[in-house]
Amino acid sequence: MRESPPELDQLLGDFPPEVRDLVRRCRETILEVMPEATERVYRGWRGVGFHHPAAGYVCAVLPADHQARVGFEHGHLLHDPDRLLEGTGKQVRYLVVTGWNERFAEVLDDFVSQAIALR
């Protein structure tokens, strides 16, 4: 796994260890699905965004007090039979991360794969 950008460590410094861990696990899973992605820390959003060379901006991981959220730019188009994605806007949907297990990693993997295929 590639090193995280130093700006990410700075961003996560104000969050509890469990939130930092969730963000890092989400990041690792996203980069496993799209290793060619570029990542950028957005201080204004307080998150890290992931861009695919062909699909463009795909998603971002956003830390919060007791959770992390993975925001999908075109989340309204993702197949979500279990209704795991949250949001009522026109296109962005969020996967709320409060804990980590193998099943959750598979769900995130699937959503990222779908998001890339949309483009």
C-alpha cells in the first residue's frame, strides 16, 4: 500500500484514533480497487478525494466525530438493494462507516467498482 499524503495525517490529527483507523481502512480499500487513483486532501471539505484516470472524481472519505463517511459523487446511480447509502440530494450519496469488518470492506469495494463503471 502506498504511503498516505502528509496532509492526511494533519487532517486526521484532531480526530479520535478509531475514526483515524476507519478513514485509513476506507482509503486502503478504495486504493485496492483503483490503485491508479490519485488522492487529494481537501482541507475545506475536511476529507480526502479520489480521482480515477478515466472515471474522474469518484469518491471522498470524510472523517467525523465518531464515524467516517464515504461520499460518492454519483451515488444516486449506484445499485444499493440494502439501502446503505444515505443522502437526499440530486446525486451525492454517503456510506456511513461506524465500524469495520470483512463484509463492510466488500460493500465498499462493490460501491467503488460500480462508481468507476458509471463513467
